[in-house]
Amino acid sequence: MSRAFRMTRTQFEEGLFGVLRWVVIVFLALITIVPFYYMLLLSLKPIDSLLLDPGQLWLSAKDFTLSTYESVLKPTSEGGQGFLSMLLNSALVAVATVLLTLAAAVPGAYAVSRLKFFGNRQVGALFLAVYLFPATLLAVPLFVMFAKMGLSGSLVGLAVVYIAQTVPVSIYMLKNYFVTIPHSVEEAAAIDGASRLQTVVKIILPLALPTLMATGLYVFMIAWNEFLFALLFLAADPGKWTVSLGLQQLANGIEVSKTVLMAGSVVLTIPVVVLFFAAERLLTEGLTAGADKG
């Protein structure tokens, strides 16, 4: 009787948790997808149709329009919002930030995880201590310093500022994976005559590709969506604005319809979504790398 009761209880718990799992998945999917769907829906409707029925959750063929995207992407000289050039600026800054961050974080993470020196265990915590200070506290000193260097209104200066924010967490993420790579791999490479640099380039980095992808995507999203430093460094030169600044301009514009604003939001969001799904497998492997470290 007790055995039958235990089996029944086990089956009940498995069934209950199976149902609860799908309830949670559906709930998370709804709160994630529905806002984006409504934003996409509004971006494809003319403003007069939206005003007539703002709560409509479907799009009829007669209401479908791409004029909002045309208005967003068209250059300002032609009466548009100039988002195409802003997308290019954002892409240049984000890609440069990713490349320079990884170039600095890979040797830093390798040194912290492999080299023995006084205080190497405390260094990891010090990297994350950077995030104890709010970005607004660092904004003015960084702006003054870069203004004296002549980089206050350039995309290069903005990328360097982003690197200062992304390198610490990138080192921490990469270090957690590097420590899981067996030392025997490097010892075997050394026996074969490989230098430390050759070992890192030909062995460590290929093994760490999923983590490099996850870290790079994380850095890309930070640089792509960042607003405060972009406003501080680029506000005086609209030709160098990133897409986050352009979206804020649309939000504050009195004569800009909400459908055009939604189109700008979609344009801002889609590149990151596409990159995420394109690198989903490597991203998942990178985020779970080092989780079994004992």
C-alpha cells in the first residue's frame, strides 16, 4: 500500500510540475512576445486607422502600410528621420566595442585564470566592483577627459568609453570558462614546442568559442542600446547619432506619429533579435560554460 502510495505521489508530482512548467513557459512567452507583436502591429498601420481603433490586435489588408518605415529610414534631407545612417553609426560603434573588448578581455581573463600572482583571487571581485558605481557618476569625468583629448564628439571616443564599461564583466565571464580548461591541454602543447601565445591562439580560443560568442553578443547589446554616454558625447553632432538617440528624438517629437515611433523601435530591436537567434546555440553553450566547475 505504501509503495503504491509513493508511486502515485511521484506520478502526481511529475504531472503537476509538467503542467506548471508549461504554464510558466506560456506566461513568459506571452509577456515577451505580445508587446513586440503590438509594437510591430502599430508600425504597419497608418495613423488614422490607429486613432479609429487603437485596441485592434490584428491587421487588415487595407490598413497595411510600409510608409512608416520609409519615413524612418529616409534621410533627413528628404524629409525622413535618417535612421539608416544612425543604424550604420550604431553598428560601427557596437562592432568596434566588441572587437576591442575581446582583444583586451581575452589576455586579461587568461592571465587571471592561469597565472599565479599575489591577489589573483581578489582580482575577479575587483573587476565586478566597477559596477558598484552608477554610470551617471562616471559620465562627467569621462566627458571632460575625452573633451581634452579631442574625442568628445567622435564615434571612436564613444567606443572607448563603452570598452571601459564592458571589459571588466567580459574578463569575469571568460575567466569562469578558462579555469575549466584542463592544464594538461596546455602542457601537451608546450611539449610539442608551442609557445604560450600559440597555445592561446590555436587551442584555448577555439575551445572557448561559445563563451567568446556569448560575451561578444552581450557586449554588442550593451553598445547597441546604450543611451546616456551616446547623448553626452554625440548630442552636438546629429550626423553621428546612434539609433538610440534617434529613437529618443522620435519619442520627444510633437509632430511624429506613434506609428513612426513604433517603426523606429522595431528597427532598433530587429538587429539584436536576428543576432541572438543566429547565435542561439553558441550563446547557450557559452552561458552554461563552466557551470559544472567543481
